[in-house]
Amino acid sequence: MNDPRAFLRSLFDAAVSRALPAENIAAHLPSPPRGRTLVLGAGKAGGAMAAAVDALWPADAPLSGLVVTRYGHVPPAYAARRGRIEVVEAAHPVPDAAGLAATRRIVELTRGLTADDLVICLISGGGSALLSLPAEGLTLQDKQSVNKALLRSGAAIDEMNCVRKHLSAVKGGRLAAMCAPARVLTLTISDVPGDDPAIIASGPTVGDATTCADALAILRRYGIDIPPAARAGLESGAFETPAPGDPCFDGHELRMIATPRQSLEAAARLARSRGVAARILADDMEGESREVGKVHAALARAVARHGEPFTSPCVILSGGETTVTVRHKGGRGGRATEFLLGCALALQAERGIYVLAADTDGIDGMEDNAGAIVTPDTLARAAALGLKPADFLDRNDAYSFFAALDDLVSPGPTFTNVNDFRALLVL
């Protein structure tokens, strides 16, 4: 293969393209209702989803609404003109005042709806931080402190979102309850292992099977302290969420328009069309990023050395959402680069193995890259620059390591989000 880097990047681009709202949303839109249609939503793909609905909805049918997305995640073409659906920007992964203000406006828009009206909720990953209206008695600062602690803890996404739901005024099905008596259609893009809509953006429009007791157990497990008002609400059960089967969800519908598996399959099809066998491990991998990197490295080395469990040349694909337990606050990086640094160390410069890992939203953690690439000479090039990869890994500074090697993958915001994408090419 002439250019393994370009090949891997093309697989990433194919995975992202498969998840773009403009390519997927048309088949899921209903006919206009007798009343009005209100579009509400939140997530990193929110701007692109709003733009797609606005373009496809009949010009003569009433349409209005408000969607909140991450800063810099409104498609430029939609930002350049005033569409029927307003899109505002706010902070992610830690909520800010802009997200709080937008969520309050969303709540106000649900007032006065009738049974003749339709609410289309556009939900994608990142919506949990962007829909940031705290439960009664809590402040934005309370939410920010808990969110930061969860992000540092190494908790899995379902655990983090269990806590977030119970400290929110709108998540965990509460937004759907506010829309009564209107019919609610949720269109969602999955960014979570297992594609559970109750976890995506903390499930603002679906029933929540978790409880306040579950949230308290998670906080104890990770040693996270919370403000007294938050603890009181959880211990008393005042912050309980509507459960699946609650009458407030009667007549509501949810449609999944893009998933991690679909994106991995798109990448696999492209690889096979170019004569490279493709194997999808799983789309729901979890675990500590650096450890998952080691496991992937061991598999790739087994293929390279022994032709087992796959024969080369091949590309091994996986998705899901790993976690990073932050041990040193001064480091830079996200799940993808931490995975890659752990992988590079475990590969031990094995010949013929190239690895790309990137977040499909275009942003790895809070940095300006989606991920990076590991090549057989990564460790040799690092040594020539006096870089010690184990030291960078110890201080959670994988971004700086790959930046020094000029190996970052930086496409900018992609306007969708089906979470981690990993591809290991074994030649």
C-alpha cells in the first residue's frame, strides 16, 4: 500500500459521512400535523440536524424551534442565513451560562402546546452538558462542579448520565413530559455503547430506568462529593425521573437515524472495495483508554506475527466510548490520543502496523484535534526528539506527544457524533 496514512484517514471520513444528518434524516420525517411543528434539541450534531429538517420541511408548513449545540458546531451554510429553526451555541463538556439560558428558552417554548401540535426533538451526543437547567434548588455552579468531577473520575458514560439526569430539570424524560399534550417524535444520533436512547444526551425525551439511589451509589463509587442541596434531593427522592411506561410518554416515538455500527460498516465497505479485508471487533467498547489501546495492540501484533485471529493485510475496526481517568490536571488530550499512546507503547514499533483513532465529532476531549495516527516509526521519531512516551502517558498529555510528531488528525467539527472510531491497519 502506497500511503497507509491516507488510507486510514479515508476510512475515518467514510465513517463520519455515514453519520451526517443530511444523509439520514429525510426517511424519518413525518407529514406536517394539523397544528404547528416545534423543533427542540441539543447535541454536537444539533446544528446539522436542524439544518437538515429546515431544508426538508415543506416551505408552506409552520415550523419553528430552538436547538443548542457546542460552540463552533453550527454548519457554516446554516449560520450564514436565518433558518426557521434557531440554533444557539454553548459550552461542552462543562455547561455554561449560555447553555442554561438556551435550556430555559426551550422550556418556555413547550408551554401552550396542544394535541394538534408536533414536537420534533433532535438529540445527539453532547446534549447532556448543553441542556444545563439544574433541578430545583441547584445552581449552575453546582452542576459545573459535579460535571467536572465526573469527567475526571473515569466513570463510564452511562454512570455519568445517571447522575446528570437526576440533577437536571429537563433530562431523564422530563423534556418530553413538558411537551404534553403534543405528540413528540425524537430523532437521535447515537454516541453511546449499546445505542440506548435513555443514555444519549441523558435521555431528555425517554423514560429513565435508573433511580436516585443509583446516582448516589455512583457518586460513592468514585468518591465524588456533591453540594448539600443535591445530596438532599437525591436522598429524599425529590429528584426522581419518570420511568419507562409513564403515561407522559404515551404516543411518543423515537427513531435512531445514525449509529456507531453503521459508521463502522461504511468504513469496512470502503476498505473491502480497495482490496483490504475488514474486521469489525465491536461498536460498544468501553474501558480505560490506555488499557483498551494495549488490548488492540496485542491483537494487531498477533495478526502481524502469527496470522491469527485474522490474516493480513487487513484493517481492524472498533468503536464505543472509552474513558480517561485524569491523574494530572496539566496534561492535554482526550480518549483517542490516550488510546493511541497506550497502543504505541504496546506495539513496540511492530513493523507494518498503522493505527488511527479519532472522535467522530472532530474533537478529542476539549482539544482542537479529533485524534492522531501511530506508525511503525512513531517511537523512533519520538526518541530522536528526546520524547519519552511513557512520561507523556503518565501525565495524561498525549496531545502534546502527537503534536510534537505532527501526527494529529484535525478535521475540525464534523457536525455529527457517533463517538470513537479506531482503525488498525496490518500489512
